[in-house]
Amino acid sequence: MSDKRVLSLYLENCFGIKSMQETIEFDNKNNNCMIYASNGVMKTSLSKTLDKLSKGEYPRDEVFNKQTNFKVSYSNFVDDENLLTSGGLIDVFVIHSLDNTNDFAQASSSLLVNEDARSKFIDIHKQISEAINAFKSMLKKKLGTDCWSQLKGYIGRNIKEIKNDESLLISLYSFMKNENINNYEKFKYKDIFNDHTDKLFNNSDFLENIKDYTTTYNKLLRESKVFSEKGFDPQNADSILEQLKKTNFFKAQHKVILNNDTSNIIQNEIEFKKILIEEKTRILSDDLMIEKFGKIEKLLSNVNTRKFRDIIKSNPEYIPLLVSRDILERDFWLYNLSYFTDEITVIKNVILENEKTLIEIRKQALNDSTEWQKVVDEYNTRFHVPFELVISNKDDVILNLDLPVVEFKYKDDITGEETIKNYDSLQNVLSNGEKRALYFLNIIFKIETLKKASDQKLLIFDDIADSFDYKNKYAIIQYLKEISNEQNFDMLILTHNYDFYRTLSSRIPIKRENSFIARINKDNSISFNNQTRGTETLYLGNIFQIWINSFSNQKNEMIMTASITFFRNLLEYRYTKDKTHFNILTSLLHIKEETNQITWNDILPIFQDIVPELPKVASNFKFGNKLVIESIFENADKAVRNSSGLQSNLENKVVLAMATRLRSEMRALEILGLPYGDKVGNQTYELYKDVKESKYTLSNEEIEMFEQVMIMTPEHLHLNSFMFEPLIDTSIDSLIDLYGKCKDIQSREIINT
């Protein structure tokens, strides 16, 4: 395996990406990369494109249906042949954030089972199931009704425990080795075996009469010169005749001698049948037999047993079999199953031929069950949710490769009471964050599965920590850190959350050369930039240390200007009584009496008061005497000019907010005919209020401008916004538009009505 891997991207019109041509390099010491992209830039589009290619599908333009072009590869080397124009992107796996939390059931099921093993398992059982279903249909047709469950019940009670249809077929093959010579062609299962006849089989009077009848019957058989109580009796006489006929016994010139009486040799079927019928009639018409049958018949006068009575009355030779229900049912099944000997043999052979493969698959399922149990245990330990995950059908997963059922065990910490809930029942209980945390179970299992393969793989995570609470967000970061140590994984993390971006940089860690910011250029192409490439400022460390350091060399006027808001807010908390310095800096955020007189040399001593290492005066005389308000407006204009290349730069946004507010106040003061404002508190709001109460009629455009200024600018100018990541997440375009609007309106002539 080469030490260097390259993800090469050439995309045109792929899910909203107009054009992109980038490469990202990984090596064994630098196998992690992250890309920050503000909302709408390209994050989701890129992940969808790579996901499609990884599945052998094509990306497309969903809005304008423009022609899509792409060349994408992930490999140890890159050349024209290696850049894909069709087909799949091998060894790349895209893991999305869970936008639709209802996908949980499907996601968790599919990821908790080895899909190759399960597919093979299903194919084998499909073949067996089709054969069994065909046999079921034939048996149903033979019996005139569906008796499958009754057959399964009999075998399970008397032969062997039945777990499924396959184990039943194996048992039937062995069961049919038993001999049966009785004919049940005219009998229907439901007429002989039902709730009402079962009561008869458990009725002592009925059984006693059956035994009396049988005793008399057997005595007559012993005395008979034709039949015998040891097997050749009236019950199977018809079967014997049928077999002789089928085998052409008499046509082959064979003869029958009964009871070793050579004086009466039977030479044909008609003669033999006549003898059997006459002897059967003689025995069953015996006065004592008729008397015994009358006692039995009295017990069958109930309307529910009338059908049963008619059967045995028409076939009295079968009455001796009623002494045991199990024996009767055994004979019934043996007779009817004898018609399907070939079918049962074929199914049995198919099952046995695949038995070894199925055993191996189940062994794999057992190993997998250990793996996914480890994953569930790890999840329960790692994530903070109000339940414990449990797999409720472990045996079915292992034996039948059923999809695992994840359930949720809740425990009352006070009473100790426990309850199990399924996913559907929790839809109104779980928060979205908890549902998303639950989805991460599938991600863990998928990755654990990928670990088993030795090939180098690229894992792409698309905002997987989005909408998580902080505890679970850091649990995810810790897991990503562990993945980053896997030698056969390269990892690309996409996010639109700058806080997550910075945290990953320090926790995993990810080197600066592999930390990118995606931006849209003026031609709508997308590029990845960082400080190594010389275009983006990455706020991965202490941003305020960087801002303070800019005063030492005084080479970055944009940062120095933006820092005014930072130092002003520090002063607000440091000096609660003496507001002198605070008021001076406030005069650079609002139009006050001294706003147009403050120079850099006026405010540098204030900064030095807070940070003693800073210089008191500017090293450049001209700069030191420059009005700060000029720097604010000049750098705001510069931020507009450089907007396409510096979309994420915080200092640009802060300076734009400063300049926007000042220009809006200048417009209000011009309307009111005042040189400056002297309002306490929120001066911008108070001036706007005065304008609305004046005789001046505000245009709709001016109203919109003032209201947007009051909504958008404060969060960029106060200390609580120096949890600065959300400001980077917001687009600079809205600030640029608002600044341009303020600048345009402020330049217009005031027309009083």
C-alpha cells in the first residue's frame, strides 16, 4: 500500500456544484481531512455526488437538468486512466447525517446483519421454501383442506420438536419409513379429528365400548379362515386387493392359497374379492358385533358427532383403530403422505445439501452477534440518552438470520421499575437529538464492519454531529478520534458548523494543510482554500491572540479595526465605574461628538492598558494620525471588494457591521439635522425612533434598512458574539448587501416633506 493516497475531484453540474476541480492528499501520517462550508456552498452536494458514485450510480443536476460531467478517483496514484467517468467509486463510503429520523428502523436493521451472509441465507431458504409450498399445495388438494398446522402439531407431539417447515420435512422423511396398510382415501381429517371427537377419545365409556367391540372383533378374526388378527384384517383387505391389481398379480398367473388350504386355490381377482367381502360381511354382521356397535352408536347421537358416526357405521372394520387417537392419526398421515414420497425425498435432499452452508452462515451470524453486541454495549457506554439499547431477538438473528430488533429499556432511578419500548412507541418521547444519537449506532456498526477488511478506505462524514447536544457531540468527536488512528482508513469530514470544525482540529487533531474552507468564486466555481494555499484565515486556535498580535506589527489594519469591538467589550467588564475609555471606543461604534476626531494614536494607549505588551503609538507616523473612522469605512469597502475570496473571515464581517451601523446613524442624524447623537443605551434604535416621530417621511427602503441594521449588526459587535463560530457560519453576503444599501441611502439628498 502506497504511503500516499489522493482524492481527485473534477465535477460539473453535480447536485448544485457548477464546477469544482480539487485534489486532497492523504498519507499514513496525515490521514484525516476536514472541509468547512457554510450553508448552501457545496457540502451536501459533494456528499451526494460521492455517495452516488460509491454505489455505481451517476450524479445529476436536479434543478436545471444540465449535462453532468465528472472525473473522480480515490487511489494510490492519479492518471488519466484512473479518473473515473462512469461506474463506481471503489472503497469510498459516505455516512450522512440523519435528516429523516424515521429511517432509523431500516438503517439499524440493515447495518446490524452481514448482508452477504443474509443474502445467501435467503436464497437458499427461498429455494427450499418454494419446494415446500408446492408440496403444501399438493397435500391440501389431496386432503381437500389445509391441514399443514395439524400435521406439524402431530409430528411435534409424537416424533420430534418442530421449529420450522424445514425441520418438519426432515422429520416426515424419517416418519414415512413406518409401515401403513390401512386405507384412508374416503376420510377427511376434520371429520375424524376435531374438538368433538377429541372429547370422545377422552370419554371412558366410549373407550370401554371400543375395547369390548375390539375384543369380540379379534375373537372372530382368530376364528376366521380368511382374516387374521395379526395384520390381514378387513381394514386392509381393500388395500391388499388394490396392490394386487396394480401389480398385475393374477395376470402374471399367480395364485392365492388362504390359510394353507390347497383345496381352494384362488386364481383371479374377482374370486378373491368375493371371498374377502363375504368373510368381512360375516364378521361384521355377527349378532354380538352388532350389539357392541349399538352401544358405541348411542354415544354418537350428538349432532356434532353425527358425521363421525356415519364414517364408522359405513366402515365398522375401522372401529378397533379408535382405541388410540394417536395411532389412528399416525395411520391417517402415513397413508396420505405415501402419495408424496418422491416430493418429500427431493425436498429433504435439497435441505441436506445446503445444511453445511447454512451451518457456516449461522456460525458467521454467531460471530456477528458478538460484534454487534459489542457495538450496542459501546453505544450504551459512550452516548448520553435516557434509555439502554437491547437486542430483543438474538436467537432468531443467529438461527434464522432475522433482522435484529433494537428495543429500548427505560429504568426509573427512584423505584427501579423497568419497561421495554419499541422504536415506534417512542416517536413522541424521544427528542430529535436523541433520535439522531440513536442513528449513530448504525454508523458505529458499519465502521466496525469495514475495519475487518484490509483495503484502504475513505470514510466521508457529512455533518454527523449536526443537532446533537454537547455531551453526545463530544462522544462523536471522541469516536472520530479513535477512527483516525486506524491505518486502513482515510477520513474526510464535511461540516457547516465552525465550532465543530475547530473542535475537530484540536481533538483529533487534523493538520492545517488538510483543514479547508470551501468557497464560491465569482464565476460560481467552488474551491478549497486554507492558509497553506494563501487565501483563507483559519481560526483554529485562539483568535483573539491573533488579533492582539496584529497590533505588534501593525500590518493588518482590517484586524486592528475589528478589534475595537473586542477591546470595548473587555473594558465594559473591567471598569464598571470609570467609563472613560469605554466611551471613547463607543464613539467609534456610534456617531458621537468626538467620532470624527479619534485617531489610532488616541486609542492605542487604551489597548495597552488592557494588554501592556502592546505599543502606545503606531510605528508609522502617518497611520498613527489617521482617523479611525476612515479605517472603518476604507476596510469595509475593502471587505466588499474581496468578498469572494474571504467569505469566512470574521474580521471582515465585524468591520462591515461597524461601518453599516455608523452609516445608518449618519443617515438618521442628517434627517434630524443633528451633528451627532447623545443617546444613552441603544443609540441606533433611539435615533430611528426619533426619525419616525419627526416630520420626515421614511421610504419603505429606508425603513427596511434601519430595521435590518438593528437586527443584523449587534451580534457582531458585542462580547456574547465572541463565541464567534456562529458569525463565521453566517454568510458575508447579507452584510455586504446591507452595507451597500446603507452607503447608497446615506449618499442621497434629504428631502423633507
